[in-house]
Amino acid sequence: MSAPTGVTLQLDHDGPFDVYVASPPEGVEVKGGLVVIHEIWGLVDQIRGVADRFAAEGWVAAAPDILSRGGIQPDLGEELMAIRAGDDEEAKNDAQTRMREASTPMRSPEFGAWAVGALSKVVDHLESSAGCQGHVAVTGFCFGGSYSFALTASDGRVQAAVPFYGAPPETADLPRIEAPVLAFYGDEDERLIETLPEVTRAMEAAGVDFAPVVYQGTGHAFFNEQNPHAYDAGYAESAWRTTLAFLEEHAAR
């Protein structure tokens, strides 16, 4: 079997932005389209690899670069992610400062509105792709997990959402979520775990089909194999298989 085919193209939403699109290999039937939203590091090779993995399973996986607009270009993200994965505490502190300074544009309300609009343009692209119309889902990690929630609340074409360790939208926006949501967390990710009971109650009150999965003894970024301090191979594999089954059930053709 051949490998997935990945290309980088440009879409436009108040200016161009890059999208890496991985298509299933020859001989693999298209199940649908999947928006794959990166972590705070931006559209780095690790996320392209995740898109390739989904493509190998039959999904046209589109991974947009929405953080270059927010101050984090992929080359800077690659550099800072590598530093954070190391053991040099001084370098990691410096990287944190550089990240905070570079990402200033991301913290504006204007960026948030632009990012959700740009993600809807990715849905437009997938809806026009062979085998994807009416079968588009979203997943994302950390920053991308939060924007997976946001896209699902703003675009009714999303058929299923799988946010990894992301923050949900405001409670007032929850009733706009029509798709089922499978959300992954690590129980050592204190900020998100502390609010999860309240989030679960709010989701239930809003009528959202919300299924949180909490893995014990792990924390944030457990799915990222490039982060040796956080990665948990066993939980990552479990989440991967659970995600594929969820997408198959709720979004596949």
C-alpha cells in the first residue's frame, strides 16, 4: 500500500494561510474529512505526522496553520518545542519568555474571531473534496483542542469533535454544539480537571452529547510523542483507537 499524499495549499480568510492536506493512499476508501488543529507550537512536523496517520485510516486530513497569524510561525514553533522537550531549565525559561512575546497577537479577540472563521474555510475545502461532503469532523490538541470546541460551536457542518486537553467555549455558546464530542484529559492536568465537573454539567444542561475520557497518572500533552516529559505511549494508543472508532461511528460515510 502506498503512503498518504500530503500537500500544502493556501486558503484565504482576510489574507492567505497555509493548510497541510493529507489524502488517503491509493486503494484506501475515503471515509470523510477531518480538520486537525495544532498545539500552541503551530503547524510543526509532528502535527503533519498526525494528519498523515489519519489519512492512512481513510480521512482527508486538513491541518491549517492558524498560529502564524497569531505570532508563532512553524520554524519558531519547532525550535521552541525542541527546547521545551529538553532538560536545560534556563533554556526552557527563555523559550517560555520568547513564546509569550511572540504570541501577543494571539491573545486579542480579533485573532480568535479570525481563527474560527479560518477554520470554517477549512471545512469549506473539505466539503468540496471527493468523499467528504456531509462527513467532516474535527480534532485538535491543547490550543487546537480549545479551537476544536470553538469550531464545533460555530459551524453546524461539523459531525463529530475530538478535542484533546482543550478548554470549551463559553457556557452561552454550548447549546450551539450539535455534534457529539469525545474529549480526552489527563488527571494530572490540574487546570482542566478542576473545571471538568462543571463543564460536564454545563454540557448536559445544554443537551450536548459529551463524553469525557480521563486517563489516570498522566497530564497535558500525553499524545505528543515529541514531548518526552509528557508523552504516554499506552494512553496515546488508547486515545488513538478510541478516536478512530468514534469518528467511524459519527462522521464516516
